[in-house]
Amino acid sequence: MRQLKLEELGRLSAEEARRSPKLPIWLILENLRSGFNVGSFFRTADAFGIERIVLCGFTPQPPHAEIRKAALGAEDVVAWQFCATVGDVPELLPPGFLKIALEQTDVSVPLHHFRPGSGQGVALWVGNEVHGLSQQALDLCELALEIPQRGFKHSLNVAVAGGIALWHISRLLQSPK
């Protein structure tokens, strides 16, 4: 076993990455405090071929030093836009997208039980590092997913939790039904 060199990875150029086919997944980030977390989401979105990120509320936006440091350039190739409030997001979404909260709620479903409908796009809503999603965002979502946990904290870093959920959802959208 040996680690692959960069030139062996088959990396796309920035222009090829921008033009490459994307999965019908939009990531909605509501009131994240940390530019590092936002940058991590850009990098994850690039890795999984996510269609778009929507930054809401006081979530930092590119250009931002913390985003740049964590995203390593992914913020230049992943489509994104700003929305002042989550209440404005639904009118931006493509028709038929399932609006999903990544949140521990009284009706949340374990992530591994989730199966999107055939050909259905997904809008995954992720909230603040301390307070999670606002009630306004939860009211806009049709479903809540949570990542089952066994530890004492029952808490994951928002970018880690989002990465787990995006991996699962992107895997399902890529797989034949």
C-alpha cells in the first residue's frame, strides 16, 4: 500500500469541476458562526458534486479568510448564493425538491432509514453550531433526519454531521433504485 500522489488522483481543473454534472442536492446553511465550518461544507459539497449551497442569515460568505483556509479553493467552484432569511429559500428551490432538516426533533427519522423518491432532489437544511435550526426553518421542512449517536454529548460538529448526511444522501442519489 502507498499513498497516491496528487497527479494520480484524476483531479478536475476548476473549470471542469464547475461544468461537471451535479447531484440534485442543495445545502442550506442557516446562521453558522464559523467560517471554518462553512469552508468545510464547500469542500464537502465539491467532493460529492452537490449542486448548490445557500448561505442564510449571518453565515459567513466568500470571500472570507476562514472559508478560504478550510475550503482550499472549493468556494470558487461550488455554486452558492446568499439569502437573508431562510423564509426566502423555498422560492429559490427547484420544483419537487424534498426539504429536509438535519436536526434532532420529536419526529426525526434516523438517517439510515431515509430513502429519497425516484428522481427527487433534496434540500438539506443545517443550522447554527449551538442552537441548531430555527423554528422558522423547521416549519419549512417536510422531514427531519438525525444521525443516531451513542455517546454522552449526542452532538456532532455541524460540518461533520452535514458531511455524514451528504455522503449518505449523495450515495443514494447516485445508486440505481
